[in-house]
Amino acid sequence: MSTWFFIILAIAANVSANLCLKIAARSLETTSFPSVATGLLTSVWAWAGGVSCIVLLASYVIAIRTLPLSVSYAMVTIISLSIITIWGGFLGDESFSLLRAGGIVLISAGTLLLVLSTS
């Protein structure tokens, strides 16, 4: 399979892990360590986040075998950050403003320049 497939898979897994863990954290009781541990172990969202982390790790390791680290790391983190920022607005936890939209455009342009510089 293509290296780009694994980069896209890593991005999707990164976004999924962050969103699942955010949802799991909403219902987490934080009064003591045992209650946190029990809450995480019994939360479907926490398990989904954990599985997403494993997929992220595996796909990222496969991708960096052939893709420069500077490009792969930038793509996975920056594109994930952009998607998570947009989803944060949909989940109601964060506002999505024109300033944030401009930041995402600049981040996307920078990522594109990194990718094109390696071609």
C-alpha cells in the first residue's frame, strides 16, 4: 500500500483518538485515581480512543519508513490539529471564529509547502 494511505490513516486515527478521549473525559469522575481508572476501563469511548492510538502508532511507523520525518510529522499533527479544531466547534466545546479559520488556512498552506519541497 502507498505511504500516503498510511499518512491518511494516521491522521484519521489521531483525530479519532482525540475526539473519543474528549468524549470519554466528559463523563469521567476525577475525585480519586481509582475512580478515574474505573471510569476509563469501563468507557467505550476511552477504549475506542485507545484502539485509535494503536492504529495511529502502527500506521505512522509504516509511513515514516519511506517518507521524510519532517513531512510525515508535520502532516499528521498539523492536519489533525486543523480537523480537531473544526470538530471542536461542532462539539460545542470551542468557538470557531474567522481568526481560527485563517489560522487553519495558513497551517494548510505551510503543510502543502513542506510536502511540495520533498517532491
